[in-house]
Amino acid sequence: MSEYVDYLREVLEPFGAIQARRMFGGYGIYHDGLMFALVSDDTLYLKADEDCRGHFDDAGLPAFEYPKNGRLVRMSYYLAPEEMLEDPEQAVLWARRSYEAALRARKR
């Protein structure tokens, strides 16, 4: 595991245990077997949907994009806010929002 992923384990400890699985040069971040975040280039992105995307938009946080066949593909993951990584209450709040978005996506 990377040092950044180990750091995220500490940051997200108040939210609950997380697991990291390597994927596409980064990591998928899971809680209770459900992916709710991803790490790319030591940057955390959180799952979002219609119900919580406004929080990311209001904070000016961009969506995760990657190049594919000469174009950018946008995913339903958004840059995590800096305050989340510095404040345990914010970490729990943002992680819970993203985990709930992942739960809603699984139900669909």
C-alpha cells in the first residue's frame, strides 16, 4: 500500500474501517465491501450522485476525469475537500455522504 492510503486509513478511522484495492494505477477505497472513493496520484476522490453532488459543486470541487481514446471521461467521483483531510468531523461527514451515494447506486 502507499503511504497516502495508510494516511487515509487514519483520517477515515472515525468513519470506520476501510479497505484499499489496487486498480488502474490507483486504489479503490471500500467500506463494508462497497467502493465509495478512489485514489489517483495520491489524490482522494469521493463518490457522488444527484443527492449529494451539490455539496461538491458548492465547494468548487471538480469531477475525476481520465483520458480514453483521445477524449476525457468523467466519472461520478469528485475531489475530496481539503478540510476533510484535516478535521475528523468533516472526514466522517464527507465519507458518509459518499458511502450513501454508493449504497444508492448499488440499489439501482
